[in-house]
Amino acid sequence: WYQRRVHGQPTFAGGAAEAIVQTLAKPETRQFQYDLGGPKIYSHSELVKEIMRLKKVKRPVIPVPGVVGDVVAAGLQWLPDPLITRDHIYLLRSHHVTNHSLMRSWSDIAPGYYPKSLEEALEE
């Protein structure tokens, strides 16, 4: 059950876009790579449940073993507008958590800026 073991740190796209603009505006910051993540880390199932709660959606969340996801995606990826592909499954198995000790982050771009939480972003 890969959903329980994989973690992500979603960030507000508007904040990331603003950070990119600020970085490109300064020649001294263009050369760096930045690791931008939101303020909270979620497991995949926590993230899905939190989004559903915030959007007031009532549906069951059913964990699916990775091999089932592989089989379903292998068949669906050939459709003209696939619901899910093997690349999606690969991304669902990958951690998406920032490592600020290795890369630059929000504070390097805009000191004092704090990324929006999932709750704040979805309230807009």
C-alpha cells in the first residue's frame, strides 16, 4: 500500500509563480535551484482526505495496492484522454518533500515570506 508510505509537501502554485518571478528579476539568484514546498507534510491518503474535507466532498477513500495501480494505468494510458497513466503511478510512489539543508528555499527568495497552507490556498 504505497499511499501510506509516500509523503508530499504541496505548495500554492501562485506562491511558487511569485517566487520564480522574484528569482528571475535578480541576476544573482537566477543560477540557483530552489526547493519550494508548503508548510505541512502529508501522506498521500492524508492529503486526499484533507482536500476532500476542505472541499466538503463525501466519498470513500480506498487504498489500492501498487500492482493494481500499475495494471489499471497500463490499460488506461492508451486512451485519448487517460484518467491515469503509468507516469502518474510513478509519481504517486515518489516522495515530494523539500530538503532545505541541500537546496535554497522560500527564505532565500523572499525573506519573511511564508508559503500558504493547503487550507489557506483552498479557501481562496
